[in-house]
Amino acid sequence: MKRAQKIEENILKVRNFFIEFTKKVISLNGVKLSYDLSLSKIKALSAFTEDRPFTMGELAKNAGVTLPSMTDAIDKLVQENLVERKRDENDRRIVLVKLTEKGKKMRKEFMMKRREELLNIFSRLSDEEMDELATSLDKVRTILEKLSI
């Protein structure tokens, strides 16, 4: 029982750390962009993992947020002409969302700045520490996949 309790405590600690780490990276840790983006808009733009239209469900899943949260964020992005909604030609019940040219440009700038911020953060680690981190994260992922989580 103690082993399970220790694992649970460590999972909570790691989860809390990842939440804070992700917030800092997503918000670029104070790095200024040429436009103003809220955290919800950043998550929504980041959910476009390919250059194609997505359903709202796909976007919510990619961003790790609820469907209502994604809908709110997309509504705001539509108002700013960063994304557009359209009906699926094969099934009119399905609404697809795609980035506009303005949205693609904004997403590209954000992703580039985020990559720079990640490089900045990880530059504090030695090559050996980077390798150890990558290996450890891969091991954790493999173990969790075995548990079907």
C-alpha cells in the first residue's frame, strides 16, 4: 500500500509541475508577441496540428480542453478573423474549422516563439541531462501505455 501511495503522491507532484511548466511555455514566459493572445486562444491555435479543417471535437481533444471551452475560444478567433467555420460538404451536420491566412501567420509566429522559449529553457541542461530527461519521459510514457491510461 505504501508503494501505491508514494506513486500517487509522485504522480500528483509531476502533474502539478507539468501544469505550471506548460502554462509558462504556452504563455511564452512573458515573451512579447506582435499581437495579444489569451491562454484559451493559444490553446485553440495550437490545436491545429495540421494544415486542414478540423471538427470541434478534434480541436478540443488536441488541446486537452472541453468542447464548450473550445467552442468559446473558436468563437473569439472567428470574430478576429483567425479561423473560419464551414459545413462539411459530405455531411452538412458536421461543422469544420480552419485557420485563415491571418490565423496561419499568427500560429506560425507563436509556434516559432514557443520553440525558442523551449530551447531557452532546456539550454540550462547539459547534453547528458537532456538525454536522461528524454529517456525518463519515454519510460514513463511506455509504462502508462501498458496500463492503458
